[in-house]
Amino acid sequence: MSADLPPAVKARGRAFSLWFRRGAAVAAALAVGTAALPAEAAVPAAAPGGALTFAGAADWDGDGRTDLIARRDATGDLLLFPGDGKSTPGAASGTVIGTGWNGYTFAGVADWAAAGHPGIIARNDGTGDLWLYPGEGTRAPSSLPPVLIGSGWNGYTFAGVADGTGDRLPDITAREDSGARTLWLYPGEGKPAPSSKPRLSLGTGYGDTTLAGVADWGRFGHASPIVRDDLSGDLRYDPGRGGPSVIGTGWGGYTFADTADWDGDGNADLIARADDTTELWVYPGEGKPAPSTKPRISLGTGW
């Protein structure tokens, strides 16, 4: 465990282990590789309940507002849906910023390289390689080459990419889907390369859960996992301070897009699709480790 991690982050793994089942962790690590265009992999099944698979939410075009990025599964096109801080048109309004994206699993959208613009972090499912696709702050495909930032990533489910250590650099949070179902944090270093920092366990026993995202929902200074208990439908958040908090109920039947500040008030919001209607909703946060009392915002149907 890195010495510069805050005490709340260090304690989080123990808190989650008390809440979930315990078990032995299985070893894995980021691997260094050379940058190259990844080979096309097998086409995955379309997302349940909708025509789009979400990559994440971030200010892709550099206008100061959070945008959505998603793949249209029927074509493999990558689409940008610019946000306006309030609402946005439905899924038909996306701008194509990439093609050939079937066969990839998205980790998130974040400024991994500290370049001033977010990039897309995605796994090639055929090779297990993890790639950074740097953005340029425009509403168009990026001309920058992809960078290999890891290998051996098959067998992981991504929770998101956000600053989990409080150093203002994004980190990758992912669950190992074998063994003890350990949730790991892989610290970033603010460079277009694999990180050399050791990973941090956030706890074990993450079977029977869906990873909703990673966000500083309670305004504690570092992002923490938000997960749905698939048995109860409860949504839980644990910042490493006194154990996890239930921040919502009845969340079965939703696909999570990301957690980001959609409305521009400085608090993390939860973005999720109702799979029976394909309607996308923003659930505004209030900066506290509790359910929000704010009304949800519809981003349209057809997602």
C-alpha cells in the first residue's frame, strides 16, 4: 500500500470486507507494453434493455460541461452526446467520434495522462490489452494515437476511472471476477503509460453486485465505489468512514452509465438507464453520504 494514501482510503478495504463475504485475493498487475493499434475483437452482445453501451461521462469537447460517450452496438460507432448542464436530447442526437468499437469493454473516460483533455480507457476483449485513446477537446474523432497502458485485463469488470486516492490523478477501479471477487484500485501517475504504483485492495466478496461507478458522492476528497446489491436492489456507497451507506433502493433493472457532475453544481451525480423503457436519467447528488432528495432529470429515451 502506498504511503501517500489517505487513512480513509486505507481503511476502506477492511470496511468492505466486513460488509461483503471474505476470501483470498488472486494476484494480478498492470503490465508495460508498446503502443500500437489494437486488433479488432469479437463483437459482444448488445447491452440489455438498450441499443447503446456506455463508455463514460466527462467534458470531452472542452466546453466546461459534462458529456456522455457511448457505443451504438449495431454499428460499432462511438458517439458523443454533448451536455448542457441541465438536459440533453435523446439518443438519436449523438455525433460520431469513432468507428469499429465493437469488441471493446470500456473502463471509463478520464484524463489518465494529465494532458488537459479526457481520454477513453478501454479493453480489447480479444487480447486483454488496456488502451488509452486520448481526446483533443473537440466534437470530432481524435487524431492522437492510442497508448497501451496495461495487459492481462480479461477477467475484470470495471467500476470506473476517478481519483480514488486524493492526489487529483484518475485511478482505475476494477473487480477481479475470479477467486474472492476482490475490488482493486490501480493508481494513476498522470502520464500516457502504465502506472508503476502498487494496486490497492478495496475489499473482497463483490459477487452478486453490479458496479455503478466511482465518485466522491459524499465530498470526502476522494472517489469511492458505488455498487448495487443485486439481491436486494440497494445502492451502496462506502467512503471508508464508518462502513457503507445505503444511498438508494429499488435499483434493479437499471444499467449504469457513469457517475459525474452532470448539472455543474460541484457534486457527483448518478447517470443510469431504465432498461424497460430505455430512458436515461440523471440522479443529482447533494454532496453527502446519503440518498439525494433532488428530483431526477430525464435525458430522453432510446438509449
